[in-house]
Amino acid sequence: MPLATEPITINVGPQHPSTHGVFRMRVTFDGEEVIDVEPIFGYLHRGSEKLAESRTYTQIVTLTDRMDYVASMNSNMSYILSVEQLAGIEPSPRGVWLRMIAAELQRIASHLVATGFFLQDLGALGTPLIFTMRERELVLELFERLCGARITSSYMRPGGVFMDAPDDFWPALDRFLAEMPHRIDEYEQLISGNEIVMVRCDGVAVVDSQTLINASVTGPMLRASGVDWDLRHRQPYEYYDQIKFNRPLATASDNYARYIVRVHEMRESLSIVRQCIEQIEPGPVRPKEVPALIRPPAGDAYVGTECPKGELGFYLVSDGGVAPYRCKVRAPSLINLTLLRDMLIGYKLADLFVTFGSIDINMGEVDR
Amino acid sequence: MPDPFDSVLYRHIYCTLSSTADAQCEGVGLFGGGLLPGGFEWLAFVLTGVIIVAALINGILGAVLLMIWGERRLLGRLQGRTGPNRWGPFGLLTPIADAVKTMFKEDVVPTVSDRLVFTLAPILMLFPALLVYAVLPIGHGTWLADINVALLFIVAIGGANVLAIVAAAWGSGNRYAMFSAMRAVAMLISYEIPLVISLVGVIMLSGSLSLVAIVNAQTIPFFIIQPLGFFVFVVASMAELNRTPFDVAEAESEIVAGYMTDYSSMKFGLFFLAEFAATIATSGVITVLFLGGWHGFDPIPSQIWFIAKMVGVLALIVWVRASWPRLRIDQIMAFAWKALFELTLINLVVSGLLMLAWPSPSTTELWYMAGINWLVFIASIILFGKLLGPKHDPVSAGNVQRDVTLSDSDAPAIPSGGGG
């Protein structure tokens, strides 16, 4: 007598320990095997794009903090660059260097979060997560010195940043730069060579680079498939053209590759921060001629920036008023998430969350 | 049938209660003995049993509370934080606060649940965990029962918790729970086999299934003579206990809390209690079978030796939990059938041949056995690591950059876009 089986459908989330916020997947399983995934999001929708239409250009900075709240500096920077292009503001050099330092530190913090939660999804009970959170704390303390805020920093302004770094920031930054490489080595010892991590991640959720490009996936996920696409290098913004840095590339395009690319990007970010410290010079952090109330001429602007999760850009349309006519966010989290279904079909239930963690999304940015 | 008077606990309590006329109590009982008049020996027998069992169960509950505290503290230290330290000295009273909180929680029973099964499952889970202690010798002359099939008894009731897991999952009518139950059944049944076969070496060496006899046979702790058996038994025990890296049945990052998802209040508390009681019992069994049980140096009492070794095993389990991620269910099954099962068979054959060579080994011959077994252990572990490890060369020492290339080529920069 043949055994009758039937697929089972489970709603994973929005209340689930590993959905990184309020994300929901309607997953159909055949035994342990995933045969269909339907991502459902929007639980954290706050209408940020619409809210932006009724705020001045400076006020919108606080909205960008709350999109990707583990990489707020990068969101700030992306938005500010669009405003500067739209209004034709020439930023002051010290402000730009400070923005780059803040953005690269934030990239380290964001990759730490991604790595920690990725290992948490693998089932490592807290230890890697707490280690990475400990190091993220160092970055957040630096931000506290830099601008007073830890998560929602709102540090950047059109033309530069709102205040210069205090004197005690620089020694603290040096201490961090001296300490951090050892901490990254520590993760690599704990995680990178671990047999269980290897067998769990090797060859899981492989996507070829053409599929990734077709889905306009960017960031570490794309670089893990061997495509050398980093906007800091390809379309240099700020002063990234004056910086020498490597782009870590992996070819496997599996979960392990996505993890290891992030670890190596942290090392590169440290080197970028070091170069920024060498080149930064005293001066105003913001040109005096930037008006308090910015009225850009009618037109539109878009600057894509390389955020920890991929290309983040703000498409701003101005009608000449104090608030943008339209503010459209190209959110890397949302676009990278679109491949989730293709990545998961045929893999096991346990791979579901590991893959989800390896994409590294932030629901604040997905839903906005 | 062994005499219950072998047990120090039984002898003292029985003789304190029983009448002075009892011939077996020559100068043993406390307070001069004989609290009950003559003719009431049967009552003394019953009361002794009740007292010992009550003391043991309360002792287990106390041990579980200490274990929860110890695990959280140790886990905290391993993770670079303090762990619970607010309530009581070193936070020792934290588990009591937790227990009180658990008892006062609302007891939610899902409407789709099968009420009877849902309620019985936690109780069913707790019993096997407690029953192990009946045969566990925790010191010289300190045991509840020294039955001659104790090892078989432990193996038999060790498999009973699968039933409770399935009952809990079925009773709660939750799909996460069903996933957990299916995983648990597949895994626990698979690991039962290497677990049992790995014990054969111990039985051959000691010539008995009685735990007391096994401890007495260990002039050299058996983990030195039987490294392969020890390794397989510890790994399989961790799988039986659903501990990391085999905790797929309650993988909280995948299936929330597995079969416990819908449980709350004291029903959940019972699951928790059973899990920790089983962990302590298993580390006790490991201590008895492989670490020489209560043997130690003289001035320190044998019970302290036993508990110290047991705490060491518990610390090892917590250490593993703190450092390793979880395996996937198919990998766990593959590990059981492709590695552990073969390893136990190797152990079985090698131990059998050695026993044929030295049927009643002296201490020197035991050391020879240990040497040969260690060679076999190292060789087979290396062999199986090569056969079953990650397929392509993962991370060779000093080169963690697995196919990561650092690109600094000046690829043609695309003109800066934007601007409309």
C-alpha cells in the first residue's frame, strides 16, 4: 500500500524568532524540504516616502535613520548625497571625510550584526551573536562620542555633518582600529573554520551571478558570486576615488561565501577608515553658505551608494519648494529579498533561516 | 538479587526506624536505633523507601535548579558576560524566582489541542528522567537499588521520552511541534543504536550489567581503556538529550520551541525540569560507566568525587552548547548511520579481540588494551573525518580566505550616474 503524503503549509512569522523583525513567509514543505515560499511583508510600513513629502530636506534625515536602523549612517549619507546633487551644494572636505569615517564604521557595525544573526540562525546559541554585539558596542560608543546618538544618529547634513568630532573621538577611534583586527581574527577562529558551519553553509542556496544581476541584486550578496561590483569603486562618490581598497570577492555564491565576504569587507572598511584619518585636515565641517532652509531648483537627482546591504539610493524630485515633491528609496534589502524563493526551493527547513540570515535584510528598510 | 543492606542509605534509615531486635542492624542505626516497636519491621521497610525516594526526588529538583543556575552562569562567562547575579549570592536564587514565576503563569491550552494527551505529555516526559536515578550509584554504598540489569534498565527508559515528545506534539496540534516530533523520533531512534552498542565494550570489561559492579571493575577509568566507546556514548547521549549540536527537536531559530511551542506555565516547567533532570542523569551515567564513578582519593568522600566528575561532564556539555552551531537533520542522521554506527562496530570488534587475547586482564594488560584502543580511536576518527568531512578543502590552517579574492583591478569605472 503506497503511503499517502501531502505538503504542509506553515506561516513562518511575523512572530518568529528568526525572521529578523516582522517578516512573514508562507512556506510549503514536503517533509523537511521546501517546495514553495511566498514572502509577505509590509508589517513595518510607516510610509516614510510619503512622510518625506511633507518635511523639509533637513528634517528628512531623521526618517532615513529609521529605515535601515542598523546602518543609519549609510542611509544618512545616501540621502545627503542626493540632496547635495539636487541643490548643487558643494560639501566641505572635513565634513566629507567625517561622513566617510562614520559610514565605514557603520558598515563594520552592520556586518557584525549580519554575521552574528547569521550564526544565530545556524543555531549557535548566542555566543557568536554576543561576541559581535560586543564589538558593535565599540562602534556605537564611537558614534556616541561623534554625534551623541548610537542608533538613529542623524549625523549628516547637506554640506557635511552637523558638528565636528570631539577631541576624545580620535584616540578612541585609534584604539578601536588597533583592537578590531584581533576581534575579527577571533570570529574567524570561532566560526570560519568550524566544521559544522562548513557543512551547513557549503553549497546551500547557490544562485548564479546572472540571476543575481537580472534581479538587480547588489552588495555582498552579488560580490559573493564573483561579480566585482562595488559602487565605491565603480561610481565613486564622496572621496572614495582617493582611497585604495580591495573588494573581497567569492565565487561560490552560497551561504558561506556571503558570510566570508562580509568578514573580509570589515577588514577593508578598517583600512578605509585608516586612510581617511590620514587625509582628514582641520577646517569647517559644513560650509557657511548652506541655507538653513534648502530650496533646491526644480529637477531630480539620484546617487547610488554602496551600503552594507547593497546599493541604496534616494531618488528625489523637487518642484522648487522646501519639501521634495517625491522621494523614492531604492532599498537594497527589499530588492535582495526578491530572490528568496528561487534560493530556497529544494532546500531543507533548517536552510530556510540560514539563507534568510545570509541575505542580511533589515525589515525597517524593506517596509519603510 | 542483591541485598538492599548493601546500600548505606537503606541500612541507616531502616535500622534507625526498625526495632532493636532486628538481627541485621547490629550497631548501625542512628539514636541507638529502634524508633518503632517490635513487629513493625514492614512499616520500617515502607517508610525507608518513602523517605529515600522523597529525599532523592527533592535532591534531583534541587540539582536541577543548581544546574539551571550553573549553566546560565557558565554560558554567560563563555559569552563574555556575567550571567544571573542579582538574586541571592552569585545569583543562586534566580532559578527559584524563575520557578515561582513559571508556576504563576497562565496555563494556556490551545483550543485545537487534544486535552488529555496535551496534559499527560509533560508528566510522561518527566518520569523516565527521574527513573534513571533509581539505579544510579552516587557514592560508595549510596544508591537506591543495585539491580543486576541496571544498564539495560537505563537504556530502556532512556528511549521512552520519544513517546512523550510525540504525545506533546500531537496533543498541541501545532505544525511546528509536529516537525519537532518527526525530527525527534527519527533522531532518537537512530542514536539509540550506537548508544547501546558503545556500551558493549564496558560490559565486556566489567562482566556485569550492574552499575555498582561496573564502578567496582574500574581500577582504571574505562574512558582510558575504551576511548572510542566513550566518544560515541557521549556524542549519542548529547543527541538523546537534544543538546547542541543535535538540538533539532527544539531548534528555536527554526521551529520556535519545537514540541514545547504551545506549552506554558507549569506544563512547560515540567518539560524544562525533565530536560535538565535527564541531562544530569546522563552525565551521572557517563561518570559511572566511563569516569570511574565514585573512585577517588581517600580523604574526600566518594559522593563528592562522583558529583565533581558529574559537574565536569555537565560543564563539557554546556561548553559544547556555547560554541557550536546546530547540524541539519539529514546531516545528523548521516552522522549517526555513517560515522557513529561504524565507529561502535569497530570498537566492538577490537574490544572483542582484545578480550579474547586477555580474558581476565591484569592492570598491565589493561594498559596494553588502552594503548591499542587509543591507536584505533585516533586512526578511525581521522579516517572518518576524511571520509565524511566537507567535500572540498575547507579551511586549511592559516588560510581562512576560502576562495575569497581581493580584487583591486582597475576595472573600467562607469561614469557617475544620476542627475536626471
